[in-house]
Amino acid sequence: MTGAVFTSRLSGRQLRDSEGFSIGRVRDVVILPSASGEPPWVLGLVVTMQRRQIFVNLGRVAEVSVDGVRLSGGTIDLRRFSRRAGEILASELYGKPAGSGRVLDIGIAPSGLRRGGWDVSALAVGHGLSFLHNSTTVVPWDKYQELFKASALSEQLIQLRAMHPTDLASAVEVMSAARRRELAEALQDEELADVLEEMPEQDQIRLLAGLGLERSADVVEEMEPDDAADLLAEMPADQRERLLAAMETVQADRLRRLLRYDATTAGGLMTSNPLIVPPDAPVAQVLAEIRRPENAPTVAAQVFVCEPPSLTPTGRYLGTVGFQRLLREPPAMTVGQCIEATGFVRPELSEKEVARRMAAYDLIGVAVCDEAGCLLGAITVDDVLDRILPTGWRKSEIT
């Protein structure tokens, strides 16, 4: 409990971007009760930005302290905050009875169960009106577990949210339409996107049909570009165009580029946002980027070194570096000095030939480049496995 940050002390503190510039102020903390007696999960922050309240997932946060919150980089969603089923705001717990006293504050700390996550760790309880009252005591959160008790429906949804996306996708397939809608409403956009990525495209389309155009666009924006492109390719053309028109311009343009490629080619397999770094980036900086919790293991396994710009299509592609090589090099060395491989494939190469080359050379990923040698995207080994495994493999029993 000694390392806890108390939520009331976060309220009003600045939210800063990765460069340290203030972009908003923290107003509250969003908590989700957990199943099986585990500590409640801190989902993120309610932040006031540009005169609106938005939700900032803690996966986008590099540091939380009583001095404020600093983002790890990238973009954040500017849509208004909308609370999902079962979620609790920390401020709602202030003043709640706790034994003979009342809750004055909620302590949160880095999770011991969820990599990169935060949990509720402690409660400040007292008989006074302020945290500084001399009768205040700090106790473990589970001394008053009843404060985090959810309704029967919320408890079921919480248990579902705690499942791995693959297992949750399997559970969704046998749910009634009504329960499916309840779950979709309970999940944050990023969580629902993770589930969709594990479902067959036709099931994805059916689930999105019940969300409405705006929410569907928000969820598809959170999907990996290659998975989102596969989904869009299965839609009727008019439905696809309506969805793309409702999306942010940058994401829509990226998906339109992917949709130009045949699904059975390298271009149809690739994702357009692998980890891309400039050659003069220090090893320490690149390792910090790799460690970001939102990076999937297959994505974080290597970085693609390119001349600016660092968004696809990039400047000239220079090569790849595996994270194990980076761990062995001095922190101040530039990543351009660590390049291990420079091979790439063209977007029109067949998926079978891509799989053959990756197997022959024991590759965990391969760059896809255009005629000018600019990086268009990358293919990871899980992309290839998804394509070459038989249809319906997700539904097969694992033995």
C-alpha cells in the first residue's frame, strides 16, 4: 500500500503528452470490480479536454503520480466519456460507509496481475471530513469488499470482460442477440475491437450491425488495420463506404490503401502500422517503445528501421532489428547500427510464397515494400497462421 496514488489527489492534476505539454486535467478515475476476489481494475481516467470529458485508457499512460499523468505517446480518443455497465467512478465511493467510518479516498497502484495495468490497492477511511484528519487510517481494499460489489448482471458482464479475447469471442457466438448487445454496450471500444479480431468476418458484421454507425466506426478504428481491412472487404460496398465515411480521415485512408490489395497477397496480409523507428533513434528509446503494454508480442518482437516519414508509406526502408539484439547493445547506440536484416517482399507476392519464405528463413516478421523501397507494412507470423489454418479452426477443440 505504500506505493499507492490516491485518486482525490489526482483530481484537477494535469494530463501531459509524451513531450510534457499540458493537454487536459484529470477529473475522475474509472474502476471495474473484478471477479474471484481479485483487486478492482483501474480502467482509466476521466479527463477534461477542450471543454469536454473524455476517457483515457491507462494503457496509453506512461506515468501516474500525485503530480499528474503523462501519456506514453500516440493519439487519444476525443469522444465524450460514456460509462459502461458495471463501471464505478472513484468519486462515487467518497463518503460511503466503511465499518464505523466513511471512505475518504481510494488508493491505486500498479497491478501485480495485469501487465501495465493498475488496481485499487487501498482505502483511506476516517471519521473526519478530510484525508488529513488525524483519525484517518489506510486499509487494504479488501477489508471493505462490499463497496465494489456489482449487480448480478454487471457481475456476469465483469466475468466476461475478464476473459481472454479468444475465449470471449467463442462465448459470444453462442449468446442470445440480447446478451450480445448487453456485452457490446459494456465493453470499451478497444475491448470490443479485440474480441472482433478473434471472430470470423461474418460474425463480426452481425455484431457490428447492432451497434449503430458511429459506434461501429469507433470500434473498427481500434482494430488492427489488417483485421479491419479483412472485415470491410466482406461487407457490401455501400455499407463499407458508409462505415469508412464515418471514420476519422487518417484511419479511413489507411484502410482504403489496404483494401486495394487482393486478400491472398502480401498486401492483403500485412498490417500498415508495425513498430517503425528512424535510424538515429537510441536503443534505449526503442526499447521503451517496445515495452508499451498495448503492443502485441508479435508486433513488439522487432522494429522496422526507415528514413522519415515514419508513417506508412515511409521513407526508404533500411532493415529490421529484433528486440533480443537491442537488449544486448549499449543504450546510447543508434538503432541504425543494429540492423540485422534488410530483406522484404512486394505487396503482390502470393500469401503461399510469403509463408514459404518465412518458414524457410525462420522469420517472425517480414517487411512489405513498394518499388521505391518504401515500407508499406509488415507481415507477422500470426498473420500467416491465421490465413493458412483451415476455416473454422477457432471453433476446434484445443487438445
